[in-house]
Amino acid sequence: LGAKAQGACLLLRMHQGHLCLLGGDVETCRETVNAGVKELEALPGANPSIFASVHWLSSQLHKHLQAYTGFFRSALLYLSYVSLDSLEPSTKLSVAVDISLAALLSEDVYGFGELLMHPIMQVLQEQGYGWLKELLQSFCDGSVSAFRNILSTYKSEVALQPALTAQLPLMENKLAIMSIVRHIVGQGAGARCIALGDLSAATSIPEEALHDLLIKAFSMALIRGKIDQVDNTLQVEWIKPRVLTFEEVAEVQGKLGTWMAKADSCLQSMNQLMEPVA
């Protein structure tokens, strides 16, 4: 079969897989998704709609299984291959809400920049779910105060999402880790050694709870470093790169300006030392 025929057959199988899922045959749907993902590797130049169909079915399978991480990743891939203008308003809202909830409830998702920068977030603003975008932003910023304010202000809206209320402890733990990471990032590249007391004060996290949260951050490969229990400090070696929002890009630009000013000052000092003595 030619590439076009293979793509058409794959698209048809994805529709069949969806019917299996609707009929409760989860295992056949899973096999269809796995086979489809492998087949995509042999069709790199296929129509984007073919890729979209595979990732959409994958997202629906993970949604059925309540596998938040899998849904988040598959839905993001789906959105990268489909035009929002081609989707029905109800579908756009459903995807926007579901992927936002998955990002918040997944135990593995700690990067929110890519989602917050996606045009589908505008759908939340337009359809009365702006509070959900604000909630995502509070996680991206690692802001515990903003998180609590949103839960208080939009109490009735949050209550309509039982998954959020049921997983509140998980979300608070996740937010605490994001708060730690954001504080470390904010210290700049020169601050490699941070006192745990200062970190506790800055994040409002009790010092005795910091160790467990830092170990969790280490295990998730969000940061690399060492905890010195003698000096009670955190030695930071590396922070996981992530997609930045426009606000964070502006913040980085400011830091770059500061670095350039320091580099220029250092260069001038070296030039003065190298001037010949009269």
C-alpha cells in the first residue's frame, strides 16, 4: 500500500478503536492505540489528521482509565496536530477543561508553560473557566497564596470538579514542590548554596517538611543537588529546563541584563589592570 492508503487505513482503525472503547472493550482499544503509535513512525510525512486521530484515541483511552499523565501527554500531542478552528466549540471546551485538570492532578506533570502558552487556554477564559487557567498559573508560579485565594474565591466552581476536591492533598504537595523550585530558580545561577531556613521562610513550608519535598523533587528529576544536614543547606547542581511563559521570558531577560552589566564591569576592571604604567 502507498503512504496515502496506509494513512487512510490507520484513520479507519482509530475510528474502530474508538467504537471498541465506547463498547467497553478497553484491551482492544489499547492494542489499537499501541499499533497506531508504532505505525506512525513509518509515516512521518502523513497528513496531520492521521497523527491527530491516533493521539486523540490515546487521550480518550487514558481518560477512560483516569490516567492523568497519559491523557495530558496524548492530548498535548493531539493539539499539536489539529487546528482549533476545525473543532466544535463543545469539543474545544471539553479538551481545554480535561487537559487542565490532568495537568493539575497528574503526579508527574510539573511543567505548565507549554499548556499555558497554548491558544486553547483562551477557550477557558471565554467559557467561564478562567479560574481554571488561574489555578494552572498559580502552580506555574509556585504561589501557595494565589492557589488558596482561587479555591476560596471560586469555591462553587471548584466544587463542580470532584476530582480536584478529592485530590487536594496531592495538589498541595505538588504546589509545595513547585514553590521550592520557583524559589531556587529565582535565586539566579550564582546562588548554588541555599540555607534550608531561608528556603523555609521564603516558601512558608516548615523546615521539617522540606527534606521530604526535596527528596521528591530529586526523584522527579526536577532538581539535582545535595542536602547538607550538618550545615542545614541545599547545594543545587542543576534545575530541569522547562517551557517559559511570556512573563518568565521577561524575567529571564532582566537577569540576562544584570549578568551582562556584571560582565561589562569585570571587563572594564581587567582593561584597567592591563593598562601600561606611565
